[in-house]
Amino acid sequence: MNKNSCAVITGVAGFIGSNLADSLIKEGYKVIGIDNLSHGIKSQVPSEVEFYDLDIRSKDIYPLFREGDFVFHLAAISSISDCQKDPIEASDINITGAINVFEAAYQAGVKKVIYAETSALYEGIDVFPTSEMRIAPKSFYAFSKACENLFAEGYKNFRGLTMIGLRYFNVYGYRQDYRRTIPPVISSFIIKLLKKESPIIYGDGSKKRDFIYVDDVNDFHLLCLKDDRVNNKIFNLGSGESHSVLEVYEKIKEILKVDIKPIFQKDLEGDEIRKTLADITEAKKIGWTPKKNFTEGLEDMVRYIKAEIKKGNIV
Ligand SMILES: NC(=O)c1ccc[n+]([C@@H]2O[C@H](COP(=O)([O-])OP(=O)(O)OC[C@H]3O[C@@H](n4cnc5c(N)ncnc54)[C@H](O)[C@@H]3O)[C@@H](O)[C@H]2O)c1
């Protein structure tokens, strides 16, 4: 079936989108990719992707969906601190942009829309592991994703569009965006330690996160296309394990065989949540299970960052 199937990916030049494009191409799908390159990088979009440098808020994206059987909507401002700084831009892209994508998908008559939600929707919940049953957003980023979730519900109920929401926990792996002002912990620790500098830990390091490897996430993406049991549902995509920031730091220090002390700074606004831990029962019911062991995942990340340094991409 995938020989003639086409997937449209928004945010294709970003971390998850570019990895997803690789997987879909390997599986024989045609991929049409949209990204305005505000955070994404053109060179990490696989050459086989039919790429369009467009903004998801533009009407120019509509014709691109006509050939699409499936849509992955990933484009967003994905950093909590960027959304805290500029809630207007966050809502414009993460809400209005998402609605424009849903409308384009609806008008084109695509089979399924798979869109990115986030574990940040559980910011106010302290029941662990956390199931998909209830959300309690607290930051501007999470508010914007909660609105996206409501509009997805509307497109399902009023337009009959098949919607699948993926609640990613902390995804890490190849092409994780280390260029951000405040990079995700794993990349930031590795980069600093390789440079023999002290990494910054925001808070006291006791915050725990559920880290999930990008290949595991991609396994679920592929299941979404092949298995209709996912239709009109929401899934947590995490590993079902939590690691504290300090634990991550210690593990990376061990892999790199260095002993450098971190610098502690106050928590970032909007990112104070103490713990995330996914209940992945629903995703497991579809036959998915995360395969990557956390230490092996960190070793892969070290190899990736070292290769980026060698290429001169990280100075
Ligand atoms: N990476 C994670 O751990 C994680 C966790 C939870 C949720 N998510 C969600 O998953 C999705 C993908 O995340 P990611 O880590 O790959 O993020 P990313 O920032 O690497 O990728 C997002 C891409 O969207 C593009 N984009 C932003 N605004 C756009 C616009 N107006 N028009 C067109 N393109 C635009 C950016 O240029 C970027 O390439 C996002 O929706 C994010 O909120 C990610």
C-alpha cells in the first residue's frame, strides 16, 4: 500500500519531522514536507522529500495536501521558554497554524491526521504514571497545545476527519535541536562536557523526565498509518521510565569519563514541573513497545554530538 501512499509532514526540517521523513521514505512512502525553517534546518531534510519553504499559517499550503493520504502535523514553537516569552506568536503558530493545517487536510480529504501533542499537558497532574485521561496545562506552550487538542476534537466531530493525537514525552536522539538558546538537557550536557566546560542545571537537578528515543517514536508513527485501531484516539509516547536531571548528568559523565561539576541556576519560567512519567498502556495495546535502553540511547547521542563537532556544526 505504501508504494502509492503519500504523507505530508509539517515541521519536516525539525528534529522529529526529519527523522520521521527518513522512516517514511525507507518504507516507500512519498513525502511532501513543509517548514518555514524558523527553527528547522534544510540540510537535515532527506533529499527524497518534496520540500516547500512555507508557513503553516499560509493558504499556499492547501494545494500540497491534495496528493496526501496522511498528514503528520509537527510544526510548532516547541520550546516552553519561547512560548513564555511570546504567547501571541505561540498561539498564532501552535493554534491558528494547526487549524489551518487541519482545514487544508479536511478540504483535501486525507485519510488521517496525526498531530503532535505534548506531555506538558500534564503539568498540573501529580498522578504517576500519567494516563491520557485528564490534562492540566499550566504554561503558555501547554495552553496552546490544549487548544490544538480541542480543535482536533472539533475537526473529528464536525468534519469527520480522522485525528490521532500523539502526546510525546521528552524525545531525544539523532538531530535533536542542540542549537537552541537553551538546548534540551541531553545535548546541552554532552556538548558542554565534551568542551570540558560546566553544564548548567536549571533547578536542583531532582526534576524527573520520561525520555523516549526518536526511533521508538517513529515505530509508533508507522503503526498509525497501518493500524486503524489508533483512529480518533490519543496516545502517550514515553518510555514508561523516569530519570532525574542529575541522573542523566551522572550517566553522561560516566560515558565520557569526565568529572566536571555542573553550575546550578534557578528554574526556567514555565518549566518547573517536578516529574513526568508516561502510562503507555494504550500504545502497548496497539502492539508498540519502546525498544531503546536509556544508556544505549545516551551513547548514541554522544556519537551524534561528536560527529557534529567533527563536521564543524558545533563550535
Ligand atoms: N521533541 C520533543 O521532545 C517534543 C515533546 C513534546 C512535543 N513535541 C512536539 O512535537 C513537534 C515536533 O517537535 P520537534 O522537537 O521536532 O521540534 P522542532 O522545533 O525541532 O521542529 C519544529 C519545526 O517546525 C517548524 N516551524 C515552526 N513554526 C513554523 C511555521 N509557522 N510554519 C512552518 N514551519 C514551522 C520549525 O522550523 C521546525 O523545523 C512539535 O509540535 C512539538 O511541540 C516535541
